[in-house]
Amino acid sequence: MNDILRGRFFGTDGIRGEVGGEVMNPRFALDLGSAIGKTFLASGNSKIVAVLGKDTRISGYMLESALQAGLVSAGVDVSVLGTAPTPAISYLVRETEANFGIVISASHNPYFDNGFKIFDFDGNKITDEFQFLIEAELEKGNLVSNWRKIGRVRRIEADLRLYKEFCEGIIHSRGCFSGLSIVMDCANGAAYKIAPQIFEKTGASLILLGVEPNGFNINENCGSTDTKVLQATVIEQKADIGISFDGDGDRLLLVNHKGEMVDGDQIIFALAAGKNRLGTLKGGVVGT
């Protein structure tokens, strides 16, 4: 394998960059889709299915179309989920007939960035070795290998209910947050619809922020990268808690009733303590 290719495009969390640059453009997305498809097909599957989702960035439409064209050209059947949190794609890959999943998102970055995250059949991020294989395939540059084995595309927005049902299943009982006032900031991102829908089932009174995405305002003065408005709203509304998601909905921060931040270590401790109280904690918890 050519060592020059190692890490040329993939970083610590997939591929990410400014739209219009070397990698965040339609031509690269087309080539990347083809390379990803051929790499998965080379693993021994005669026919494979991919789940494709995105956040709310305006560039997502452009990159989604180009990426799915590349995947289809390699012989992959593409199930297009549309706007959905990153964990939903990971979950649906694991729970459906899909072989892998891709999320088009730059997470907490501004709208003018975008990126690609790839998940294997278990819903885990692909290994470094697999990334190197994709980069090697990108270097070859051959788009269509067999016209008779081109894939198909179908829309599966309805399948997002499976992820909603999974999340709702974590809630121990309907109305368990009854009487609580929660300020929720969805960062004008991927969680802007599904998060409020799920939390409504808890009986909490919701005050919503960041639920009007326009393609350009994702993570803009909102979300987990900028919690000032969330903190102020919690204090102003005398809310019990504040919840802030990032742009692709795979992380959150909390704010207590005083408007003070609750960091990741504190959240992990609270989760562990809750599981221990319920008798479901097995082993220990280590923060790294």
C-alpha cells in the first residue's frame, strides 16, 4: 500500500473541510462514493446497501446527490434517510439490512464546512485500515466498473421512526419528567425535529431554541459550541435544566437551573450513578 496515501483525506473523525475546497466539492464526493462502494464490495459482498444521512447544511443537498451517484456507480443500493442525527445512521445500519452508513456533516463546525463520516455494518466508525483502502481506491480514479451492476436509490425517511422508538425505549415511563421545565437548543442542526418529539413523551415542558434551520445557521450562536443564549434562557425562564446538542446531534452539554455548565465528566458520573441505582451498571466507568 502506498504510504503517501495514509491520512491524505481522513482525519480523526472522517473527512472534513471547507465547501468548495479540495474535498468538499461534487467531483470529490462522486469519486469518494465510488471508492467507498468498491472497497466494501471488495470485502466479499456481491450486493451491498448503504444508509445515507445528513445534517441541515445547505451544501448537504449538493454533496448528498454526488455521493449517492458515486455509490450507485459502484453497484451500491443507497437508502437515503435525509436529515437525521448521526446516531440514527449508526443505529439503522446495525438494525437493518444495510452493510454500512455515511453521514454528511461537519458536526460542530460552521455551515461553510462539511464532511463525511463512515460506519461499518456494526454501526461503528470504520477502522484506519479501511480508510487507507478507500484512499487507495480513490487514487485509481475509475468510476464505473460494470454498467450491468449499477445500484438503486430509495428514500427511507419513515425508517427514522425505528431510531425514535429506540430512544423512547430508554425512557423508563411516559411522564417521567412531568413537572420539569427544559430549555432545549438543537443548534439548528440534525436533531431539530426528532429531539423535541422524543422529549415530549417524557411529559416535560419544553422551551425550544435552534429549531429553525435555514441551511446557514447551523451552530451559529447556538448549540453546544455557544451556550450563552441557552444559559440565559434557563435563568430567565426559571427552567430546571438546559440541553444543548451539536450540529449533527451526536453530543450534548447540560446546564443546571442556575445557568451553570455541566461538563462531560459530570454527565458521565450522573449516568453511571443512575445505572448503579437501577442495578444495570456492570463493571466500572473510566473517563479519559
